[in-house]
Amino acid sequence: MDRIPILKLRDLLLVSIQVDMHDRLAMQLQDELTAKISETGARGVLIDISSLDIVDSFIGRMIANIAAMARVLDAETVVVGMQPAVAITLVELGLNLPGVRTALNVDKGMALLESATPDVEDLPDADAGRTE
Amino acid sequence: MSAATDAVIPRILKTNEAELLDEWLKEQLTAFRPGSKISETELRGQSKEFLNLLQQATQAGHVTDIQAPSFGRVRDMLGDVSRSRGLQGFSPSETATFVLSLKRPLFARIRTELGGDADTLATVTWSATELFDKLGLYTTEVYQKSREEVIKRQQQELLELSTPVVKLWDGILALPMIGTLDSARTQIVMESLLQRIVETGADIAIIDITGVPTVDTLTAQHLLKTVTAARLMGADCIISGIRPQIAQTIVHLGVDLGAVITKATLADAFRRALEMTGQRQRALKPRA
């Protein structure tokens, strides 16, 4: 059976959906990802859906749900690499994915996550910048 | 109608071909305005071919049924003539005159042929009228269709022409919208914008609506859809070129543009985009 791998990269989790997403797979991903976030204490989750050509309303909602759950577990989620056709479909379905961060590719998603989840060492710098 | 009367028309067409052609041409040339868009030689060629085909078609019987298979070539030829005249800018009546002007010479021939027999004359005249009316209507139909095709093609071209996506700066795209936004256009705009975002890796898209005459709830909804789709691809949108009138309409209609950044002019939007991508200093340096 297909499984979507969840890779740990420093304090981020990387999920790359490379297979056709079906409903049970989405449910499974939801379970495993939430478990993994609480297990590793990850600060950010990056979901790469660049290989996903087709979405339906269920998968669209699952993506939104996974992102919302990750946020509850204090991990910023970025959905990256959405295909134009998928974006148009989601909009037509009325699924705007409110509150989900998006980026064009993994590279930009990483940059976004890094700026959204500052490392502990960076914190004094950020404070110093603010007092100036 | 009997076979005997059915045979009259093809017979006349065959025996009087040359005279019919001459008289018909004269009719056509008087019907057209001077400085006609078609030369006499071309007209003669078309007329001759048509007479020939008509004679063959009517010989197979079913004189008034132009949908019959025997009329296939007549229909094709007539269709070609109508289509080319439609494209050359002939009016519908000028196009239909091609067929209808054959009536007078043909009726004259029928009368000389069947002079004594009033009954047959009436029947044959009637079936000839029916035939030519149908052919005339067919011409007009094809003419109309060819014009509609032209309009459709132009609409398509207009659609493609009026939705350019321009790269303004590294990571900044602009989409100057011109004309009314309907569903079909929104779809094309959305597709081309998203495609360009993928190609250029842009972070910001500026949608400039200076050229959009009116904004109603539907237009606003289309705009928001485009913005949302771009956001799903990881690009932020700025809507610029909002005229005072449009700002008033948007508020009166109760349209919620939500978190979308709006600017009055494209220049303001561009400045903001540069700030957002952290390129402001770099961009303004050469001018300083």
C-alpha cells in the first residue's frame, strides 16, 4: 500500500506527496503527521504538492485541515508547489485555504518557514532590531 | 408532382445552358453596384459551374429537395461561394442574389417551353420557385454562419490580446486588465497569470484595473478568485488602478476585498511590491 513519507529535516518536517492522493491516504497522512509533529516537536511543516495534478473538495479540505492541525500543535505549515490547474480548481470549489501559508516551490517555502520560525539564537537579534 | 414535370427543369437547364448563362450573368451584373468586389470572369466561372451542377442534381429527381444526396455538390459549391462572399464583405442580399437572379431567365425559358399548357406551367414554375427559395435561404444561412465564425475568431483574438502578463521587476508581475471582466475572461486571465507565476517564480502580482470600466459584485468576485488562486500558488496580489468611482461602487455594493492590498495607481503598487520583496533600495539606487 502507498505511504506518504514524512521526512525530518532539522526542526522541520518535509512531506512530499508524489502519488495520487486518495481519501484513505489523506486520512493516514493526517494521523501520521500529527503524531510526528508531537513526537519530534517540529516547528514547521512543509507540504510539497507539486506532483498533485488533480484535487477534489475532500483532498482540498484535508490539506486545509492538516495545516490547521499542525498550527494547533505549534508548527507553521507551508503548502508549496501547487499547480495552476489545482489552484483554479480549489478556487472554483470555494476552498480558499484560509490561514494556510503557500509558496511557489520548496526553496521559497523553506525561506518562508525560516522567517516565520526564528531560531532561538536569532531572537535577541530580532529584539535588538526592534529597539533601534 | 409527376416525373414528367420533374424532368422539365433539368431539360431546360441542359438545352438552354449557354443562353441561360448569358442572361443570368446580365442579371447579376445589373444587380451589383458598379465597382463590384468580384470580376466578371470570376462571376462567369462560378455561374457556369453552378448551372452545370444544378443540372446534374435536378436530373436525379427530387427537384425541390435540396437536402437530397444528389444536391450535395450544389450545396458544397453554393456554400463555398457564400462563404467567400461573406468574407469579402458582400451584403447578405448581394450574396443571395447570386442564386435568386437565375429565376428570371429560367422562368422565361420555362414559359417559352410550356407556353400552351397552363397547368404544367404553373406546377413547374411553382417547383422552380420552391427550389430557388430554398437555395437562396441556404446561401443566407451559410453566409450568416461564416460571418459568425469571423466574429467568434475575433472574440478569441481579442481575448488573447487583452490579457498580457508583464514582468515588471525580479519577482514582480503586472497584469493590466482592459475591458469588462466576465467569467470567460477571468478564466483566461487566471490561467495566464498562474502560468507566468510558475515560469518567473514571481512573489508578487499586481492586478491593474485602470482599464476596467465598471466593477460590479460579479467582477469583484472574479478579481477575488484570481487573487486567491495566485495566493494558493504562493504569490501575493496587489490590486491597483482603482478609480474614485470604482472605490465608491465597491463600498456601496458591500464587496469585501478582505486582506487584499489595494493601491490607487500602478506606481504605488509597484513601490509597495518592491518594499515587500526587499528590493526597494536596489531598485531606486540608479535614480538617486
